[in-house]
Amino acid sequence: MKKVSILLVAVCFFLTGCGEDPENTISNIASTIEKNTGIQNLHTLSLENAKKQFKISEEVETFVVRTTYTDADLTEYGVFYVNDEKYLKDVKNKIKKHTQEVASRMKKVDNSYYDIAKEAVIKEKDNYIFYSISENQEAMKTVFLGYFEQEQPKDK
């Protein structure tokens, strides 16, 4: 009985300790993107504003959306962790709709920003979805995808 108990505890420890928490992963991805692309002075969209803009709720466990304060400089990106694979397509469509709304708004502000916004990048890896509207969007996408290819530090 004692051996079975020890085995169960070991299995539980193994299962809970092997994966990085999605919230920490998203935070690390955001830091890596900003560090490697030199992006600065972005603010984080509040939970309420993000839910309103993207029309998301229970299907997304955690996320970060970072953006400039004004339309004078267009840099925006987000990383979402989707609870269940069955919601990936729906969340991607909601993000795509948001990027189209940004493009429509930019068309009235600045044609060069409109061109950037209409070519927004949306990429998925596992249950994570990344999007970017920025002059650096390809570099940002590369950092996002590269994050999963390297061994990540474990939180202590």
C-alpha cells in the first residue's frame, strides 16, 4: 500500500510539474518579443477591454494584448492561450475580425498603417495564438515560433 501511495504521489507531481503555466509562458513570450524586436512603451490592454474588443470569454484561459496608446504609431500584438483545441478556429476568427477592424480604422488615418494592418500576422502553436499588427510583425512572429523551439527556463 505504501508503494502504491508513493507511486501515486510521484505521478501527480510529475504530471503537474512538467508543463509551464500558460500565464507564465505568455508573459515570457511577450518579454522575449519586446526584448528581441526593440519594441518599447506599449501598454497592456485590460481584461475588460480585451473581452470587449475580441469578444472572448471562457474559451481563452489567459492572454496578453499590448498596444500603443494612439493611432499615431501602429504596434499591437497579442498572445492567447485557448482552453480547448475545439475553440482555436473560433478565437482565430475573432482575432482576424479585430485586425480587420483595425485596418478599417487605419484606412482613415494613414495608408501606410492600413497596409500594415491589412497584412496582420496570425499564427498558432499548440493552444497558443499569436497576432501582430506592426512594421516588425514578421520578426515578432519569428520570435513567437522560436520561443517554442528552445528549451524554456522552469519557474522556481
